[in-house]
Amino acid sequence: MTMIKLHYMPPSGNSYKVRILLSLLDVPHEKIVVDNKTREHKSAQFLAMNPRGEVPVLEIDGVYLWDSAACLVYLARQFGGDHWLPADPLQMAQVMQWVALAGSEIQFGLQYARRGLKQDRWTAGNLEQGQAISRVALNALEGRLNKNDWLALGRPTIADIACFPYVETAPQAKIALENYPAIVQWIERCKALPGWAER
Ligand SMILES: N[C@@H](CCC(=O)N[C@@H](CS)C(=O)NCC(=O)O)C(=O)O
């Protein structure tokens, strides 16, 4: 039987994406907390698992997957049949364009602006720049969700999971979601899915 371990930090939004899918698919796994206080994720031992020194890392029978997007792809295809990430090339690409948004404007805008405010650590521009990048993502999401319940394929997929954590915490990046009513409704729709993990 495949042994799956999630190396994560409880407050990490990128780890939360993986926790959501593990929970939705009810995949047996072990959780290993990485100690942020001792900067364990920058240790030689951790860097051997993930050269970027970040969580999450998903360990599958001794194989290490880093980046939440890779973890979602693996779990969806291994345990979710065609539901969360279909094998059909066109459908897969329609899901992956939103996963790509999560790794670009959402990370460099919403995630880093929030982190800057919480930790006073600004690695990719100041608050104003972060908020401007965030709005590119939020406008794309709002435009899509205005006319659709889900980001891709008319059903929940890893597109929704990948975008969710840092969109939900947009107010912590000092971006009010009141101006994005379709996003606010989508957040509630996601949280109502059976098996959705608590933050
Ligand atoms: N693109 C990566 C980003 C990972 C990332 O930013 N991880 C953060 C936690 S959410 C981290 O490990 N930060 C530790 C640090 O920067 O010291 C992913 O999606 O997994």
C-alpha cells in the first residue's frame, strides 16, 4: 500500500490546498509539522526534499513532490478518477490555467501582500504593488464566477482548490472582497463541499 506523508505548516495556505484535497478524497496519510520557529524548512535535510525550502512537500513511498500544484495534480489523478483533474487534454488545460493563476498572480499578489503585512517580509514588491497584482487575479476570478459556479468544467476541480486559500484571506492583504460578490459566493460554495477541510 502507498505510504503518503504531508510535510506542512498549519498556517500555510499552500499546505491548506493539499489538506483540502486529501480530505475531500479521504486519502489515508500521515501529517508531519515542519517547525517554522527553528527554520526547519531551510535545513539541509529539508532542502534535500525540496530545494526551494518551502512547504508543502508530499512524500509518496520515498518520492518527494514539492509545490502545491504538483501535489494537487498527483492526488487528483491518483485518487480522484477524472473528477478533479480529467485526463482529456482540453479539459485538463482548462483546469490548469486556474492552477497556473494560483502560482502566479495569486502567489505574488495575494499571498505575498498578506505575508508582508503579517511578517513584515517583502520579497516581491511593496503592498501597493502586491495589491495591484492581486487585483489582476481577483478580476479574472470575478469575471469567470459571475457566470459560472465553478472555475472550470462546471464542477469543482483542483482549479477551485488551488485558488481558494489566498483568495479567502484577501482581507488580510487589505483587499476587501465586498467588491467581488461572485467570489464571496464561490467561497461559501467551496466550504459547503462534503469533506472540505477546516483551515
Ligand atoms: N509555489 C509554492 C509556494 C510555497 C510557499 O510559498 N510556501 C510557504 C508557506 S505557504 C513557505 O514555505 N514559506 C516559508 C518561507 O518562505 O520561509 C507552492 O505552491 O507550494
